[in-house]
Amino acid sequence: MIRSGTAEKLVTALQRDGGRVLRFPCLAGETGSTIYEAHTAVRELILNGRALASPNVACSACHRLHLVVGLRTGG
């Protein structure tokens, strides 16, 4: 269950394209939140099993190699 509005916006931003992954500054920019709010939302999604963080992956928005967050696939 997603509780925060920022987490809902984050899911929407990541669902825009299949397999989309974003680093924290890009997540914050796309959701209109602060980096702190993005961290909190990502933590919520990871604890609920909805998201996964991966190190040294190219961000879908800025293409920088960094820690990125994406939605878990499958059931």
C-alpha cells in the first residue's frame, strides 16, 4: 500500500516507459519534490516491494551512471 503522494508520483514517473530507472535528483525533478522527499518515497516503495535500487546504472533521464531506482517487474 502506497501512503504518500510523492510515492504515487514516483510510480507514475517510473511507469512512463518500460524499464525506466532514475537517480534521486531526476526523481525529485520529475515529481516536483525535494531530494529528501524523493528518498523517503523510494524507501516507502522499497519496503513495500514495489521498487529496487541499482548502483552504477545509467539514469533514463540524464544518462549519468549512478545509483538509480526502478520499479520491480513481475509478480
